[in-house]
Amino acid sequence: MELLEDKKCLAGSVINTLKGKFALEILSAILDGHLHYGYLIRNIDGINPRILATRLRAFEEEGILSRKVLPLIPPQVEYRLTDKGMALYPIIEAMRDWHLEYN
Amino acid sequence: MELLEDKKCLAGSVINTLKGKFALEILSAILDGHLHYGYLIRNIDGINPRILATRLRAFEEEGILSRKVLPLIPPQVEYRLTDKGMALYPIIEAMRDWHLEYN
DNA sequence: CGGGATCCTGCCTGATACTG
DNA sequence: CAGTATCAGGCAGGATCCCG
């Protein structure tokens, strides 16, 4: 059962990262070059500030993305994917392909 | 935002399949050739009958695995992955690789 | 503008007992 | 053996409101 334990825990960390509500929407938007909180809160349908903040903070703590406050008036915050975050892209693509082939 | 909508919903179906508690453990065990309910309930640490049944039923409804009752005494039930279920394997591997590289 | 603090709700889950 | 039924608990998420 070693292989089982192995695969489960390790793959589970990706699932934990992506299973939260709007997690994929947020990451996809940022992947598409929409880096600002304002864009995300206005364009992700049904999201609310608490959830957006929760996801962004979790992503930041996991090293998936970085947060940068721009010294502008009005204030603006920019989120960029790290290499670790970028590396999620092929996984998301693979999941999308699986859905397209089998659903 | 079309690409965003696209990626989100479609990849989301995989996340929904895998995010349930013990989902990865169950699929990994079956991938490793452990097809029987009895094995799963005895070897997956911390699982209980209700959760195992819930996951197995969900997987079956999604076409991830098939259920076969063996006419034995004592009764025995065998779960096998369908092609659709097998196709999850590379995705789980990719998630595992991501974890190994970045965590 | 970009959040944090609160309160409330529902679903997921845990634990057991029971059955064909 | 392979589940189902039932009940209780906890945590994720929805809805506001407020603040630097």
C-alpha cells in the first residue's frame, strides 16, 4: 500500500489547492493576464470579496502567486503567478482534455 | 473571458470528481489492483462505510468505475476502472509530479 | 480600491447501529 | 460481506457592513 499512500497524499495537495470555490476561475483569469483584484471581483460571476480574498491569500501562502501593491491613486493590487503557479497550467489543461473526451 | 469560462467549468468536473474525502485513496487503491470493497474498508486508514459507499456510488454514476457482484459465499463486490477512470491516471501522476517538484 | 470582521446557513463528514 | 439509515458536528461558503 506504499504506492497508494504515495500517490494519494502527493496528488492531494494539488486537489486541495484547486478544490475551493472559484479557485479555477481565479487562476484561469490570472493565467489569461487579468492580474488585478478589481477585474476579478467584477468579472467572476457570483464571487464575493471574502471568497476572493480567501483564495488569493491561500494561493499566496502556497507560493502559487505573488501579491504586489501598486502605489497608485486609487490603490491597485496585482497578482502574478509564480513558476509554481504556472506549472499548474498543464495539469488544468489535462483535466480539461479529460472532460472533453469523456463527458 | 471565454477562455476563462471554458477552462474553469471543464477542468472543474475533474476537481469535483477527485475532491471528496478519500477519493484519491480509493482510486489509487483500485488502480493498484485492489478491487474489493473489503480491502478498501480495511486498508484505507480512517475511512468509514458511509464515505466509502458514497464515493464508490459517485464514481459509478460518473462512469469512472463499474460495480460487479460476485456470486460467492461470502458475497463479494468488485470495482473496476472504466477507460474513463483509467484516463485519470496521467492527471493524478501530473499532480503528484507537481507536488514533488514544488513542495 | 482592496480588502477584513461578522453572522448565518447548508452540506460534507464522523460515528454507530442495523440489514439482506 | 457489503453496504444503508440515522443523527450530530464542523467547516466552507453566502451576505453584508465597515475601514485604511
